[in-house]
Amino acid sequence: MTIDDLDTLRAGLRKRGFRIEDPQLHDCPDCGAKAIERHVISGRAGGRDVTICMACGKARSWRSEPGLEARTEDKDFDLRAFLR
């Protein structure tokens, strides 16, 4: 499965201040393809990482609190709802 609206999702993330963390693609734990893009945003109030698999379409998100190195995954994350 491919993502038909990948450019729209990328534009939505850029509009909200996210940037691509690493230009290299990473392995997807769901489908095994080397197709994960990592988008990040950080500031004084903490940060958020969003990964999108360009092969299977799975999107995940992690949040970090201010001053903490630990990240927690948003289990019920929906990228399209997040970008509305």
C-alpha cells in the first residue's frame, strides 16, 4: 500500500514547523521496508517526532517533555487527524 497524499502530509508537517531529521530512510518495524521518514519539532515545551512509512502508510508519533530525554509513544496517533 502506498500513501496517495504523501506530499499533502509532508506539507502539513512543514506548515506546523516539523523538519526532516535525517535524509536517509529507516527500516519500518511493520512491513520491513526501508521506507521510514522521520519528522521532528522541538522547543522549550518539549518536542514531537513523527515517522511515516512510505511503503505501508503507518504513521507513529512520540512526545518528549521539556528537559527530559525520554520519549513516550502516542499509541492512538492518527496523522491525518493531527494535521486537521
